[in-house]
Amino acid sequence: MYFNVHMISKRKERIMSRIKDYIDLTKPTIMFLVIFTGSAALILEGSMLQEPFRFFLCLFALYLTGGCANALNQYLEREIDAKMERTAAKRPLPSGRLSSTHALIFSITIGVVGVLIFGFVFNWLTAMLSLSTILFYSLFYTLYLKPNTDQNIVIGGIAGAMAPVGAWTAATGQMDIVPWIMFAIIFFWTPPHFWALALFCKDDYKKANLPMMPVVRGDKSTLRQILVYSIILFGVSLSLLAFGAGWFYFITAVLLGLIMIKKTIFALHNSSDKILKGLFGYSILYLFALFTAIVVDGFISS
């Protein structure tokens, strides 16, 4: 009896561990950010708030398509990931916890399901936007941009910024200026966020022979570019005021933006790992707080 219970428990552990490995392929931390920004767009647009099933189905499809792009990225970069300390043991492919064939099948399957949900339940504009994002990130960014230019994350950031646009088109069937401003916020936020990470992980990128900004241009040049993008981000975030954002958003955006700029200037004069990790951590807080302010301001103004 004890033996059977022990075997069942072990089998359950293996199944749960395998499920976790597949979820890890989708980069759930990144996808949480994607879902959060997409849900902010849905809440601001408002039409799905009375249809909770469609609301959550849209976010589910957003996770499937974004997760597909991330999983294909890991499949294509499995040999590079094996060279980097940050990813070698943590990711399921270089660690050997999943086979590359299973990862590829899983990636394609969730991508197809996500695109079809968008197409048949919502509209084919969103389906095509999602498919384009998958192909752009998993193929163009992963295979061409990342190994060939130090501007890889700038251009590649287009894919990560598409969630508000995709969510908005799923709800309305058409484009609008507001989700594109939300897109621009994420787009200009991505280089400061990612380069802050790359600054204290640059030895890994050197091992993998990837031309990330700190490796190619050095720390000071990277921090100066982070400052430039932070200033642009500050201006872009305030442009929402011209399209209905109110006083709560204004105060939040100003405070968050000024702190981001101040932290970047401080890092220029003291680029220790502790300071850089603090800048990276704040960049995550910045985006979550700013998009929370968008939602809260929308409720206050309505």
C-alpha cells in the first residue's frame, strides 16, 4: 500500500514538474507583463467589461500567442542559452529537462490555438497581428537582429509592445490612437529596462558572442542611451494627456518618469551591480505602476 502511494506521489511530482517546464518555455514572468498591459487596454476600452468570458478568453489567447513567440525563441536559442550562466540551468531546453522536438511541437500548437481563437472568436485583424508578432519575434528578432546588431532590443521591442494594440483590436475590430500610445510607452521603456539587465549580465553575452549594447558600446555609452530613452519615454507617457488621461495619471506619470531619469543619472556616476540591479528593478515597477495609473485614471474619469 505504502509503495503504491509513494509511486503515485512520485508520478504526480514528475507530471507537475513537466507542466512547469512547458510553462517556463513561455517565459511566464514576461508574459505576466504582456497580460497586464493587454488587460489595461481592455479595461480602458471598456466594451468587454460586461463580458467576462470574452475578456479572459482574449487574455488567454494573448498568453498563447505571446508564449508561442517566447517558446520558439527558446527553441532557436537553446545552444546559446547553454553557454550563459543566467539561462543554462534555469531554462528547460539547455538543462535537458525537455527535448527540443517536444518544445517545438508545444510552441507551434499553442501559437496556432491562440491565433485561431483570435480569428474565430474575435476578428481576423487581431489574428493576423498576433501571427505577425510571433513571426517577427521568433524568426526576425531571434535569428537576425539579436546576433547581428546592438540595436536588437530596440527593434525587437516592437513585439513585446503589441499587447495593448492586439487587445484593443480584439475588442473593437479596428485600430485607435490610444493603444498605439500605450504601445509607444512599452516600446521606449524596453531599451532602458533590458539594457539595465544587460549591464550586469554582459559577461554572459560575451560568452555567447551576442552583440548586446554593453558588450559593443561599453557601460557609459549604454547608460547614456538609457538616459535618452528614459527622457523620450517620459515625453511619450505624457502624450496620453491629449487623449483623455486625467490628473491622477498626470501626477503618477510625472513622478514615475522623474524618478526613472534620476536613477539613470545616478547610475551614470555609480554603475555598481547593486545600482544597476536597482535601476532594472525600478524599470519593472515603473511600467506596472504607470499602466495601473492608466486604469485607475480611466475609472476616475468615467
